[in-house]
Amino acid sequence: MTNKKINIGDWVKVLIAGIDGLYVVESIEDDVYTITQEYKGMSTRGHYSKGSYKHKMELPLKKISKA
């Protein structure tokens, strides 16, 4: 966790093993951050996606850091 304040629209990294890439903060409610990551084109794991799928997570501040 960094000392930088995280706001809606900021890019963040998830501090959980096995979760990679950057996520965008969509909303903040009661110290729970809703973050999303869109899958378009080639992913970091080597597969191609044409859809508009979004991976969504709700996490506390201690599980994310500002990118």
C-alpha cells in the first residue's frame, strides 16, 4: 500500500498472488473499492479475446496500491 490517495478513475495494482495487470477504480463505497479490468485483444497470458468482458473485484484498500 502506498501513501498516495486512490480516487475513482485511478489505475491500481492488486496485491493478491496470482492477480496480474492494472485495474481501474470504478467506485468507492464504505472503504470498499470496486475495480475492473477489461479484456480486449491479447492478454498477458497469451490468449486473444474479441469480447467486452470486464473482470470486476471489490477489495479493501489494503489489497490494492496506486499504479
